[in-house]
Amino acid sequence: MTDLVLPADLLPADGRFGCGPSKVRPQALAHLAEVGDQLLGTSHRQPRVKDQVRRLQQGLNELFGAPEGYEVLLSVGGATAFWDAAAFGLVERRSRHYVFGEFSGKFATATAAAPWLESPDVVEAEAGSRPLPSPAAGCDVQAFTHNETSTGVMQDLRRVDDALVLVDATSGAGGLPVDLTQTDVYYFSLQKGFASEGGLVAAFVSPAAVERIGEIAASDRYVPTFLDLATALDNSRKHQTYNTPGVATIFLAAEQVDWMNDTFGGLDGVVAEQRSKAAAIYGWAESRPWAAPFVTDPAARSLVVATVDLDDAVSADQVNAVLRANGILDTDAYRKLGRNQLRVGMFAAVDRADIEAYTACVDHVVERLAG
Ligand SMILES: *Cc1c(COP(=O)(O)O)cnc(C)c1O
């Protein structure tokens, strides 16, 4: 079946639909190739590289219209390292977690394993749905996940008590609407919504979060330097990181943020475009007898990661194999979810026309498989 050649006029201009790493815009790569020898292989303590860090921080502030007093913190190691950093440096005693898939579960696992913390208070919802936030007595952190990448469900963010609100926005940031005043730490790796490479987290931190970081740093809790948020904050204010970052990661993310600001005039414009892409793919799934959106509540359907269940008669593995052989990549379901499903990353870098081309290609493959 993988011999099936898709007609050239059906193919998307760019075949990258993964949920992370996700499509890096070719224009950003070309720009990196152009200026790279002035940046890569030079000291990250010198102005050239620090200017790129500043460009990223300022661009993010502009994109999100960051509230007064919020700062952009950079932390090496990606979201996975940030969960440990948060367990060390942001949770005082006990955290509340909303778990509704693979990624939201991982931070809860990290705090559960931390011997200096009480066992976390975990509220779970079934894969494909989302838990409702509620006050959590005795917890000093409320941990949300803006977009559960494994299921394609987005969560509403809001303060429900006095706890610090920590949001893993690794796939949601730069695609979903957000009111940062409802959050204290809105953190995200850069290889998803920001079309860059892995290994670095950017986080909007509120004054209350900065205060918490300072209090814990001043306490007698042991914190490994690599995961020390007080150190990360101190360095971020100087437009650098404690240890060496991937400079290409910083550059590509800054390119993407500038492109988003220039093209869409800020996050509202990006989100409007995301809504139109989401309407296209979910509308398509609803109109095909052999497909359906996995997430039943339309309000919970992600604007950045679409999950589409296929009928038992149509094998998603076969569809994906044909697509892959034709250069359309990475739309496999999250493996541990174990569903007959397509999962499509449609972050800001992915053009609406390519989403439509993707659905036309799937139609073509399914017709041939059925015939
Ligand atoms: C991809 C992803 C992560 C993991 O990010 P890393 O940078 O690989 O650590 C965490 N949370 C969410 C929501 C993700 O989508």
C-alpha cells in the first residue's frame, strides 16, 4: 500500500505535521544559514548572542502583551527539566495537579517522587476530556496543562484559590488564548508552538512567583544548581542562561516570535488563524462517515493539536504509512493512547492551506484503501 503515490497537486507545500518537534519555517532556517556564522560558535556571554536572547524575551512580551511586573525567564533543559526545577523551586509543600493525559501526568509524577514535598493532590479526567479546576486546601501550587498534547484537549486557565498557578504551555503557548494575569508561571519548551529546537524553556513569571522562588532559595532546601530557578532568573535578567544554551534554538524561536508579531499583530491574531484551521480539520472529520473528532466536547478541542479517530475499517497505521512514504510526516496517534487515530500538529507555522491539503490527501488514501 505504501506504493500508493499521491498526486502532486494534492500534496501540502510542507509535509511536517508533528506535535513536537514541529515544523520549523524554511524562511527561519534560511535566515539562520545566512547569519549563523556570526552567532553559532561564538560566546554566549557576548552581546551578539545576548541580543538574540533579548530579542526573544522582548518579542514574547509583545506577542503576549505581558502584564506589568511579569518577566521572561529562560531555563535550560526543556519542560521535563522544568518540572523538576518547579518541584525544587516553586512548590512549597504540596501541589494540586490536573491530569488528563500523558504530559499532565508527568509533573504530578515528579512532585510525587520528591521526598521534601507532601504527596500531590491529583484530580484526574479521562483521556479526551478535561478536569475542572477547583480550590485545593493545603496546596500552594495549582498545576495546569494548557494543551494536553497526547489527546488534543485544551484546558481553561483560571485562579480558583490563593495558590500559585503553574501552567505547562509547551504545546499551547503561541496558539491558544491566554490571560496571563490568571497565571504565575506560564512555561513552554520552544520546539512546538514556537517552531524551534528542543532543550530550552521560556516562562512568564509573575511577581508572586518571583517572590516564591526567592523564599525557597533563601530556605535550607537543597536545590541542584542546574535546576535552581533563582539562578535561572538572575541569568535571564542579564539575557543569558546559567550554562550553555542552544543558540540556534534561541535564534529560531526569536525568528518565529517576530514573524508571529509581524504577520498576525499579536496573540489574538494568531489565535483567530488557529480557530480557522481547527474549524477546517474538525469540520472535515465530522463530515466523513469513517472519521470523527476524538474530543467530544467541541469547547475542549485543541486549536493546535487535532485528534481524529478513524473507523475500525480504516487503519490509521496504514494511512500514516502511505502519508509518510509521500513525505507527509508524524501524524501518528500518541502511542500510549492506543487508538486508531490521526494526530495533527497545526501550530502557527503550519499554513491553513496545508491543513486542507492534508485532509484531501487522507481522503485520497482512504478511498484507495477502501477500494
Ligand atoms: C512536548 C511536551 C512536553 C515535553 O517537552 P520537553 O521539552 O521534551 O521536555 C511537556 N509538556 C507538554 C504539554 C508537551 O507537549
